[in-house]
Amino acid sequence: MVDVSVVPEQRASWSGKLGFVLAAAGSAVGLGTIWRFPYLAAHYGGGTFIFVFFIFMLTLGVSLLVLEISLGRKTGESIIVAFTSFGKKYRFIGVFIAAVPFVIASFYGVVGGWVTRYMFAYAAGMTKELADGGENFGAFISDAPQSVAFMLLFGAITFIIVALGVNGGVERANLIMMPALILVSLLIGIYTLTQPGALEGLKYFVVPDFSKFSLELLIAALGQTFFGLSLAAATMVTYGSYMKKDVSITSSAFQTTATTLGISLLAGLMIIPATFATLGSADEVAKNSGPSLMFLVIPKVFEKFGGIATVIGFVFFLLVMFAALTSMISLVEACVSILQDTLEWKRRQALLVTVIVLSVTGIIVTLGYSSLSFIQPLGAGSTILDLLDFLTSSVMMPLGGLLMCLFFGWIRQPKVLIDEVRLSGEFKSAGLWSVMIKYIAPILLVAIFITSVLKTFGVISF
Ligand code: TRP
């Protein structure tokens, strides 16, 4: 009898370009796009922020995406083995970045659980209760058993999809959820625009007012580019490692970025004009534009719609759940592929360990709002989730991005990756790309890193 256990598992691959782009866009479009982008845009003066964000996405964002995808495809490995393949002493870069998806997934699943709960609550007709301005939300997140249950439910759906494999699970889930997401955001966007007062909000959202420009805005837009495109977190390297050699990397990276930008704009259209109409002025929108926007303000906005509020609320949170799921899937897939490639584990074993680790860390983060709420790592009122969010978005991701740029800009030459990109088509802007990787990206990254750390520790303020 043949012992199947010694036959190495063959690396999976996307069935084609569409499979890759939908999966990459699925990873990119998530809570960051639908919840974080609109509140940042509202906070930083609407059109001005959007203008800067566009520029970053289409320059730095696309460039780093090309870097990560080509690194994954060239080596056919996830981040740790990918860097080790350039020499044992570079392994640490891979290890550092490999920690990121584990940390992000630990808190991403918690917010995913909140979204899942809102979807069910709308389905149960709790439209009024959800619009009570925060009491209901506060009671929910501090109710340990209930919030842990929803986090685990959201996690379980993710794990099942990942368990079904790259093609049968991840690719297929994206193929269904991504088009649904685009369609529904278009519908809700158009509907909210027809509401009284919404056009005023639309103007605020699209017309740039350059007097609103600030250093802080610049940093926020850069941070959103990273988080929004799932950069410097091992995810895109893993997705690149499943890409076939004949699929164009440049056009895939561009399409992924364009899709993310498009859905960001749609999310803004869904949220900003409606919030504007409900709250009355740009100042009020900006004041209410923190993370609570989605869970406290949006239900109030929907409640104003009258009888249709329950349906809109349900569909909206279903859509946000889809977006969050496709991102969570990419995070879990990254974790699984790292364990699989680095430790030479079987996929099943890697998934099992990932499930156990993330369930435990997810529970700890969830309890940060109840029994562990005495842990306030970033000052009074802050939570474990805030710490992990800060650690990844403001420290580890910019630092990881910097390490990758320095490595391929200086330790090795950009040509290593340019050759890989050229395997599947032209790369006309290779020269510009090299300048980006060697000079522009490192300078910008050092700038955001220093400024955001100083700001968090209160050394500077703006
Ligand atoms: N990009 C996703 C969002 O906008 C989140 C995400 C998925 C992510 N994978 C990531 C963020 C990797 C950073 C790194 O919600």
C-alpha cells in the first residue's frame, strides 16, 4: 500500500486572474474600508482626505502590492520561508512580519463578532434598541458570554471556509461574497443619496477643501493605505504564492487597488451623506466620526428611514459581515500557510493550531471589555483591542513595510522581483517602481512611524 502521508501536498493555486483579484480585493475590502475609511474621511475634511488617499493608494499602495505579490509568487512560499530563501540571516524579517496576521486576526474577529451580532439583532427586529445611542452596544460588548459567543461564531464561519481549501473554500467564498458586496453597497449608496439633506453631505464628501490639509491627515491616509490593502502583514505574500506564473502581477495589483478604492468610495457614499443628513452639519459628522460611527450613529441614521429601517439595517450589516469575513479568511489563510510552510506541517494540523491560538487570543481581547477591562494599556479607558490595533497598524506594519523595501531596494536589488513580474507581461514602470521601493516608500514609512509613535505617547500633538 502506498503511504499517502509521505506524498507532499502540492501547493494550491487560484484558478485564474479573477480568482486572485477577487481574493486579494476580498482581503483588502473589509472593516478597514467600510468602517474605518468613512470615519477617517469624515474626520479629516471629506474631499481633501479622499484626494490624498487616492494618490497614496495609486502610487505607494500599488507598488507595495506588486512587491508582496511578486515575492510570494517568486518563492512559492509564505513570508518566513520566502525571506529565508534569500539567506538564513534574513529569516528574522519574515518572522517579524509573520506575527502580524496572528495579532490582527485576534482583534479583527472580535469586531467581526460585533457585526454578526448587529446583523442578527436587525433580523430579530431590534431596530429601535440598536438606535439608542450606545446603551445597547455597551451592554452587549461588556456581556462576556454573549460577546464571546458571537466572536466564536464569526470565527467558526471563517475556519470552515478555510478548511475547505484555497479553491473550494477561499476562492469560492470570494466569488460569491465580493459581487454581492459591490451590488449591495451600490443599492444602499443610491438609496441614502435620495434622502433629504444628503446632497449637502455629498458635497462635503467629494469636493476637496485644501485648507483642511494637515500632517495628521497625511499620516492617517498613509496608515489607511496600509491597512486597507492588507500590506506588510504576510497576507498578500501568501496570496501571491498561490498565483500562477502566467497571470499579470501589475494588472492584478492595479485591479485590486482600484476595486478597494471603488468600494471605499461607495462605503463613504453609504455613510457620510446619510450621517450628514441625520446629524445636520459637517462639524457634527466630524465630532461623531470615531470608531463608534458604525455601531452607534449608523443605526440612528437607519431608524430615520422609517419602516424600511429594519431591512436596510439587516442588509447593511450582512454586507459588512461579508466584507469582514473575506478579510478574516485572508488573515487565517496567512496564519495557516505560515505554519504549514515553516514547520512543514500538514494543512489540517496548521489549521487546528491556528483555530486554537486565535480562539484563545480572541477570547482574551473580547474580555477586554468585561472581566479584563481593568487592563488599560494605552491610558485610561483604552482596551486590549486598542493596544493590538495600535501595535499592528502604527508599529509593526510600517516597520515591516520598511524592512521589505530596504531589503529589495538595497540588500537585494529591485531587479530580483522585476524579473518575476516580467515573467507574466510587461513592466513598463519598473524604473519608477524601483525609485518608489528604494527611496520614496522608506522615507514616508519612517515619517509615519516616528510621528505616530510620538503622538501616541503624547510627545507631540496635533
Ligand atoms: N484590509 C482589511 C480591511 O480593510 C483588513 C486586513 C485583512 C488586513 N488582512 C490584513 C489588514 C492584513 C492588515 C493586514 O479591513
